[in-house]
Amino acid sequence: MHTISRETNLLTPSSKLPLYGKRILVTAPKNYAFRFSEQIIKKGGIPVFMPTIETCYLSNYTKLDNILNCIDKFNWIVFTSRNGIIGFFERMNNLDISVSALQNCQLCALGKDAELLFTFCGRVDLIPQESGPTGIILELGKIPQINQQTVLVPAPEFIGIPEPNVIPNLIADLQKLGMKVTHIPTYITQCINKHLYTVELNLIRQGMIDIIAFSSTAEVESFLRMINSHKDYESCIVACFGPYTAANTRKLGINVSILSKDYSSFAGFTEAIAEFLTCDPK
């Protein structure tokens, strides 16, 4: 017996879908942009691919290698992104360090990232109910003697843009729990040259983009370095993936109209955009 998917039926006419004809600027780096764009297409939208940042391998692995070679000294490893997971385990593989070296570590990941973590090591010990730094702190705070434990936070190294406050704030909150925190770069996040996007930036200025969708503060920081003034994007509706990105986007002077309630997946982000446009069509 065949089961019918709850996802949008691919035979549904595009004109019947909630994002029909809407051009949505995707500023996420390519590994995220693919998944996000798929969700936009399923709802009839037109993703306009313009990653404002890229993530890539470290140029120097000395610090990370030193940590990995004594990884068993940590009680917890808290992953805050898919790239952090990929960079961490690929380097372990390059150094021929078995995942069994992590047997004394408790592993934490957020939302859908937990699925990726499971593929690398076969387990995930903590998936916070709230998919964000606050959720991590709330869950760890419930654990007895957490103040006697050590935690490793794999994170990006930022080049060309300021480090957003998300990871520094998480580290400060972990320290408030009494944990001994080690913060280690596992990959690089850097700006992309705006000259690559002459066509896309002109579409924004001409009012041809309906939604600008930001999934991280770094994307916003880099985007602002690509435009001349707020007038370039004043006709666009701005959407943010989660409260941390939204708060920082507003601090940077951009009005945020759409904020996803479910920020554990791009499906939830896309649904929030669709709901906004259905209730308040542009």
C-alpha cells in the first residue's frame, strides 16, 4: 500500500502554492542554501541564490589538533552548527582518531543538526527542546554537578566581519553555570566579494526581490557591506530564522517583519514566510 506524503504534492499547480511568484533572496552559505531553497520551491517560491558568506576549512589546524589529541578530557562537546560538526569529525578522521575517543564525552547538537551528528558517531546525548543557545543552557542547568564539568564548544573563526555575539554569549552563560569552557575554531566563516553579485544586487535595488531571508547574523553583517544604503532594500520584506538572528538584525538597523516560530528547520522558516504572505500579501 502506498502512503501519501504530507509534503506539498509535486503535481499541485504552482499558482495554488503559497509562495507562488515570490522571489526570495537566500543569503545562507551554499550547504544551507540548498536545503532552504528546496523548501522554498516546494511552496512555489523562486529562490534567488546570493550567499553573503562562505564557510571553509581552517588555514591552520594546530589549535584544533592539540584539542583533538586530548579530547577525552572533556565531559561535554556542544555543537552549535552543522559546519562545526563537519569540521570537527573530518579533522578527527584526517588524524586517524577513532570516534571511540569520544566515549567519555556527552554530545549536544541543535535541531536537525542532531541527525548529522548521529551519522558521524552513532549517538547524540542531548538535543535541547529549544533549538538555540538558551535551550542548551536550560538543559545543562538541570544536570547535577554541572559546575564541575568541562565543555568544548567547536565554533567558526570569522574573517572580514565581526564575530556575532551568539557564541561569546553562550560561552559566558556556560561559565555562569560553573563549567570550564574551551572554545575552539573548527572552520572559517568569511565574506563573499560583492562584485560576484552585480545582477542580484540590481534586482534588490529595482524592487524585484520580495523577501530577504537571513539565517544568521554573519549573513546580515556581510549583506550590509554589499549595499550602498538602506534604500537599496527598502521595498523588500525581511525574514529571520530564529530570535537571535532577528535581535541582531534589528540592532544593525534593519526592520524584521517575519520571524519563524519553528527555527529548528528550514521547513519551519519557509512556513513562517508563507504564513506572513498569506495573511498580509505584498
